[in-house]
Amino acid sequence: MARVEKTGWLMDVYTRPSGELVCWLLSEDGQRWLLPMDFPVTFYAAGSLAVLRQAWRFLRGRGVQLSRQVRRDLFHGERVVLSATLDLPGRLPETYRRLAQAFPVLDYYDADLPLSVRFVAGTQVPLLGRCRFETDGQRLLGLQPLESAWEMQPSLPPLRVMEIECDAEPALHPPQEIVIRCDRRCYRFPLQPLRAFVVNLQALLGTYDPDVILTRYGDTWLFPFLSEHAPSFNPNRDEQMKVEFRRERSLFAYGQVLYRGAQALLFGRWHIDRCNAALFAEIGLTGALEMARVTGLGVQEAVRKSPGAGITAMQMQTALRDGVLIPAVKQQAEATRTLVSLIRYDRGGMVYQPLVGVHRHVAELDFASMYPAIMVRYNISPETLYQRDAPAGLIPRTLQPLLVKRLALKHCLHTLDRRDSRVSDLKARQTALKWLLVVCFGYLGYKNARFGRVESHEAVTAISRELLLQAKENAEDMGFTILHMYVDSLFVKREDTRTEADFLPLAEKIQAETGIGVTLEGVYRWLVFLPACRDQRIPVANRYFGVFEDGTLKYRGIALRRHDTCPYVAQTQLDILSCLAQADDPREQWKEAWGLVNQRVRSLQRRQAAIEGLQMAVKLSRDPQAFRRPSAAAQAARQLQAEGVAVRAGMRLFFWFTQQGVSVAPPAAEEVDWDHYARLVLRAAGEILDVLQPVEKKQQYYLPLLK
Amino acid sequence: MGRTVPTITRQLNETEAMLQTFRRTLRRGDQALLDGLLASAHRHLAAISASGALLPFEAALLAMLLEQARRIAALEEEIRIFQEEVVRLRDGKG
């Protein structure tokens, strides 16, 4: 084939077992290309010159180009390093592993970077970005970017999507039937006989040649099952590749135990398991593509990993472009601190306890992306600490375009009508970027983050506290009462303010004073701050419900927001809120709300509620054998284990409360513990309604229901 | 995350737990008053935290005093209104 030039999109990159890099490209004429490309990769080692000399001798003759260079470490400044370049990128992990094993005392750099991140930084072509490429049909000869990752309206590749679902949750019941949807057609195949099913699936893959396979339980059941029982079946577009399986694991992150199921990754097309992709339910395919575009992580990685991996990948890209070394293992430990220094500086954001009770005509003002905005505006980065007038640091330079793009997307959303067809895509994209911005602050203080430093983390919270105090003083100067402040938002009211226009001067004044964007989230017709359950006199931060002037509800910290609330109870609480929202003051609707509660409790007592609505969902906080007391979750876990299901910490378990305890299978109506569900409804109702009326009036309604 | 020092809410809760024997020894009526005092400190968690004190309970005591002062000021205002009303009634202007 003669050399041809095409325009299209870079979809993904990976390495074949031979070690060569392959680019998956989609050209505008609809053709899919899997083209190998020359892409040498380099890693570095630093340390004592004597050991470096030995390392040189160790690598000599192993197909590695070696040289001595001087490069910049963000924390140590310039360092003499041994540079090792490999022509085949797939060989780097093994070469690095052997060298690190032989010379553990050396510091290694750029040794464990995701291949796609290296590629994007090296070629300037973002994943999912439009590009021009040249090929002779065998290899990729040239590649130029036509679009940046920061394009506001990026062109989208015409993707072919195939959806595969099974008729049961495989952890509980073996699936019997598989449903495949593609190109507006729906196919149903029995799983057995397996040979017939595999032949049909392979035929559909050949006919439709999908770019994305969206599954339910594809990671944890379908592909492992097919790999075991039909080893000759290959769902990859690249026939030289096999499905890559990664093991399941439980981990502790963000203060909770998380479970990550096994993963099945494809080559030349993507596999996304809706049930095993952390953010997919929230951001969908559009958000996943946006995340891959800005982070440089492949789509399959981006949807399965936490946003922290995304922000790390972005920092790596900045470092690679600037020629800054990326340590394989973080070498900086926190400096010794005095107790007084810790007490003074090791504090989080400012939280002002709310004034408990009902408030009318309240405005909520938010600092837009406060922590990232502080990092950019005040140039907070590990290398700029304690320096005046330092050039923009690595972290601010990474965050700046992300911040600008998200604010622009948000602005665009505000200008569109809610019914506009572009709204859902814009929302998904801005949510994907929001998650990256949310975690960037935590990663600054995370002990294992490559470019983290706890003092920078503390600087951000110190500035945020100061800014929030400035906002409070500005509001008080203008005669407002501060009802509540929570890290980056404040709730205010004044006797004479009713509409958004009345609060805008305050928002503008705070923005002018602090230099950080302030948005008016909205004006509440009424807002209720709730007290602690243990003592009605103690206020609790970020626990409230209210209704905006346009009738939209907002609630935080109540049962409705909790994942372990069953649908029946959640729906009851939502209906109570909707009932209260009909009035100008929620206290006026109190009696009607209790009428509704009465109705729901009665229907439980008459066993009229649907069983599906009573299903509880609880995340297992530890492995089943580690439970000392037989809690409901522990009982459910043991029942599943008895049925041969592998249960791990962080998994989400589903069960019902029954007269005997709990049941993981749907129970018959006479087995359900209806009184227990009635108590849950009453508790959820009391959570909202107790604060609205004095005790004696509550008892009049509450006590008869308990009988 | 980089937080090493426990939050101010946790520190106050721990102090309250330490005071349980003290509380138990009080008369039933006094226990309710103590609970009210401790609860009032929770309204000023941000200020107690901002004080950066080595012993945050000192700042918590100040917060309790502040709440007492606020209560006294509110009662004084009520008394003033009542007194004005009494004077008005006595002078036959009611």
C-alpha cells in the first residue's frame, strides 16, 4: 500500500507482547486502524556515581541506549542521572524491575508511567483528539495534532457501541440468558449450549465491529467465564492480543473501605463494565471520553480508576513536557514538627455551625472550585513553598487549563435552556472535570502522591479559612446574618432581601475582595438546619433541607442521601419534603406531612408495600470473618458465603430484614419484619419533622403510630 | 490525607466523655444544666478551632461564657420591655 495521509482520532495506545507500541486510530472515513509505531521510551537512575557505573555495566548489551545526563528533580534540583532508552516500550517494565532489584539504592525516575501519558506528552496528540496521520498500511509513519485536550467543543469520533447484559446477578444466581443490543437491534441468546452462544457472539462482533462493549458484570463474570470455558474466543479487535485480566482488590481510600472488582481490558476496542466503573453511572460515556482526553489515561483505565489517578497523570504530563523528573517512589517524608505547629496549621477548612431551625429567604453563596482556584491564584505547589515571586509551579500549571475549561463549561450550561439537547453532555463533561478538581487538593497532602507535600496542603486550607472569614466580614458589614458556613459556601439572610438580585451585590463584593469566583447557588424560599440526633441543642454542620424559589429541593446529611436507606424509606422522606415544599413555611404543612407518614406506616403494617422497595444495601466495612458482632451486614455476608459467593470488604450487599434476622433472597410477605421497616420510616420522618414542632405536639402524632 | 491532629469536634466529644463521672455525681437537675452548657459550646466550634489553643477546652469554656452572656443580654432586653410595659400600665396609658 502506498503512503496515505488521513485525518481522524487517536483512540488508544498499547503494547503488543513483542514490546512494540500500537496506536488505535479511527479515520474520518470510518476505517479503524491498528498501526505499530516507533516510540522509544526513556527512564533514569540517580545516586552515587560508583553504583551508577555498575548499573551501566548491568544494562550494557541488553538493547538499551545509555547516556549520562543532567536533569531536574522537583525537590532536589539538578541531578546527574543515567539515562536508559529502549526502542520497544513494552520492554521497559521488565528492564526497570530487574535493574531496581539489582540496585535498590538508586533513585529511579520516569520508570512506571502509563504508556498513554508518555505518548500524549511526547506527541502532543491528546487521546480522543483529532489528528492527522500518515501510514503505509503496515506502520504509523507520522502523527500531528489538530486539536488540543482543552478544546471547548471537541469533535467526537463516531463510535459503534454494543451492550451486553445477563438476566441475573452472577454473584447470586447463574445467568441463563444474554441480551445483546447493537445498532438499535436486540438479540437474546441462551447461555447454554455455550458453543452456540460463543459462535453467535463472535458473529455479532464480526458484523458490527463495535468500538465500545458496554456490559453489566463483564469484568467480574462474563469475560472471565468465557476465558475459562471458551478459551479460543477472542473479543479483541487486535487478534494478536488476549484479554488482559486484573485481579479484584479491597482498599482503604477517602476514609472508607472500597472494593474494586476484577477487570477485563480489551485491545483495539474498549470494554466498560457499568457495575465496576467507579464514575460511569454519574458521567456516562461522554464524561469518560472527556476524562481520557484531559488526563491522557486510556478510556478503560479512566473509568475504572479513581480521579486521583487522573490528576496524577495530568501532573506527569506537565512534568514530562517541562523535563522534570518523575520519581518512581516518593522520597520526601514530612519534616519533624512541633505540637504547637501541628495544632496551628494542621487544620481543615472552616466550618461555622449553623443556627438550628427554620429560616426564610436564605441565599447560598459558593466559592467556585475554591481549593484549585487558591492553588492557581496563590501559586501553591511543592516547589514554590516559602518562596516569594516564584515562577508558576507544576501544580498550578497543571490545574489552570482544567479550571478554566470547567468554569467555561459551567457558564455554557447556565446560558442554556434545561431542555436543550446539549445539556446532558455538557453536564457529564463538567462533572468529570469537577471530580478531577475535587481530588487535586487531597493529592497535595497524600503521602504517596509523587508531587505531594503536606505543607502545601496546609497552606491551601489556611488561605481558604482566611477567605471565608473575609466573606463573613463582608456579609456582616452589609447587614447580613451568617446562618452557616461550610468550607467553601456560606448561607446568609437579611430582613429586606428576597430575590437573587438582592444578594448579587454581596457575591460581587466577596469576589472583588477575595479574588476567587463566587457563584450564587440560589435563594431558598425556606431552609431548615437540623440539630444532632443525640441532643437537639447541638447544631450539626452540613445537615439541612430546603426548597429554592423555583421549587427545587436540596438536602444534605439526611437518610435520603445515605446509600444504606431502602427505597421505600427514601421515597417516604422525599414525599415528605415535597409536601413541605408546597408551603411558604414548612411548619404550615406539618400536619399534612404526618398524615403522609401515617399512610406509609399503615401500608407497612398491612403488608402492602412492594418487597423490592424494602431491599437494604450496605457496604461491607471489613471481611466477614473480622466481624465480632452479628450485624445485619455480617449476617448477610455469611449467608452469601454459605451459598458459595466470595465476599470481600468494600462489597455492596443487598438483603431484607426478616423475622429471623436478614435474608439475602427476596422473602415471602409473612417472613418480612414489617415492624422494623415501620420504625425506619418513623425515624426518617422524625429526622425531618421533629425540628418543626414542639415536643408535646409531636407526641400526639408519633406515639399512636408506634403501637 | 495530611491531618494528624484530631478535629475540634472530636476533641470536645472526648473531653465530654471524660467528664461523665463528674456529670454522674451531679444532681439530676444539675446534670441537665451541664448538658446545656456543653451543648452551647458546640455553637462556636469554628472559633474554638481558630484559637489554635493547646488546650481547646479553655476556649470552649469561653464559648460557654459567651452563650451565657448572650442569654443574659436577651433576658435583660425582655426585662426592659416588661418594665416599660409595667410603667405604661401604671401611668394609665395602656
